[in-house]
Amino acid sequence: MPVAMSTGTDWLKSVLIDRGYLARIKGEGIKVYLVILEACGGIPDQSVTMSLNQLMARTRLSCPTVIDSLARLETLGLVVSTTHERGKVKTYYIPDPPQSESA
């Protein structure tokens, strides 16, 4: 298990620090991103199904803040919503994003 954790930690450091995404995630978006990452085991190329209520409870953020954060994460390519029905529990895919354009 320590090997997987180390790999996940290295990947997360690479995405947030080395690729420059931490500087581009605005406001409370980092909380939403980390909750989604934790739910998928901290490994890229995974999907996780979470409701808006689950995200709000885990981050202790308001509904509009979570929605805005998700939209920003999607714009950055850090999270991809694979369920597009309004009012439904959504599945999010966590890609291994490319080098940040501003890095």
C-alpha cells in the first residue's frame, strides 16, 4: 500500500506544483478537487460518482460555491463531468492533465 500512496502523492504534487495547476485553481476549488481525488483513491484516470450534497457535506461549502468550483475545475481540465442530466448524481472522471499553459 505505501507504494500506491507514494505514487498518488507524487502524481498529485506533479499536477498541483510542477504543472502549475495549484496557482490556477481559484477560491474554494482546491477543496472540491481534493475531495473528488480522495473519493477516487487519489489516482488519475479514475471515475467517481458523487452527488452535489456529498460534495457540499465533505467540503462544507455552499451549493453555488461547489457548482462554481466544479465549473472552474472542468474548464482547467482537472475534472470531467460524464453525466449531464440536471438534478442527477454526477460521475466525474479525473484525467491526468497536461502541463499547464501558464507553467
